[in-house]
Amino acid sequence: MSIDPAVYARLREIADQLPQVPGIGKIEIADGEIVMMMSPVKRHELAVIRLARQLNAQLPQTHPGYIAHGGADLEDVGLGRLRNPDLMVFPEANLDDDNPAFLPHEILLVVEVVSKSNPENDYHGKVRDYSAMGIPMYLLVDPRKGTGIIHDGPGYDSREKFKFGDTITVGPWTLDTSVLRTYA
């Protein structure tokens, strides 16, 4: 599961030096490899925005000082993993430091919207990694199928499936998935 710390450090150094390439949206490190992912399509981003909006409306009541935000890296050096979730719930104050990435213990929820190009990563690799990192909840949203899975509990032993249109409960939050759209 984890890789040699020196190997991970070298992979991280290389990833940090890679140039910005048009069409490449995210760079992650998993399974001893640097993974470059295509930029997401508009419906993917629409799902992220609509889920973030719902979470951010509820967070002042459930977790004051927390926000739902995407675009930041999540790193577990011990596991040799660098991920860039589509959306994470974390304390807003944690944005105000010089650390290049969030640490797993800072995160309450990760959300991934399945891409057209690499769905296996969200269904397998990220389930394994987020669980191993100790992230309490992982919400997987799949616009290819109009479905999703709520992963919860130790080792994500609780998995609740849903379809777009359902109102779902993710931890203390209620989300209306009727606002989500499938890919064309």
C-alpha cells in the first residue's frame, strides 16, 4: 500500500516541477506513479459547484468555520499518496498557511465526480486511498450513469448507493441530487 519515502519524495519533486500542460487538469501520485488527468468537462464542474453550494449552506450549522472547496491537494506522505479531490470539507482557516497540501486528518469529506476518461480510479484506487488515509466519508458521484455511492465508516464498510434525483444523507448533511446532470 505505501511506498518507500525516498521514492515518494522524488515523485513529489518531479510532480512539482512538471510544466502546465493544456488539457491536463490535475496531477496525482498513486501506486508509485505520477498520474496526469485530463481537465474535467463542464458538467463535471457543474456537479462540483452544485454540491459545494449545498454543503456550504449547511456547514455553518453543522461545522462552523468549515467550507466545501475544491482544487487543493490532499497528501499522505506515509502512504505515498497525493490526491486532488474534486471537493473537500475542511476548516477554512487551514487555507491560511504555507503547506502545499492538506493532510488527511483535516478533512471530513471528499467528493469525487467520476470522469469519462478514468472511472476506475474513482471506484477503486480512491476508495482504497481515502479509506487508508482515514478520511471519514467519501461521496462518489457518477454522471456517466446518474448514480453514486456514499462511503462511510471504518474501511468504508458502509456503502449506500443512490441515483440522481434522490435526496441523500452524507454524515450530517442532506444533499438534493436532482440538481446533478448526466454527461451528454
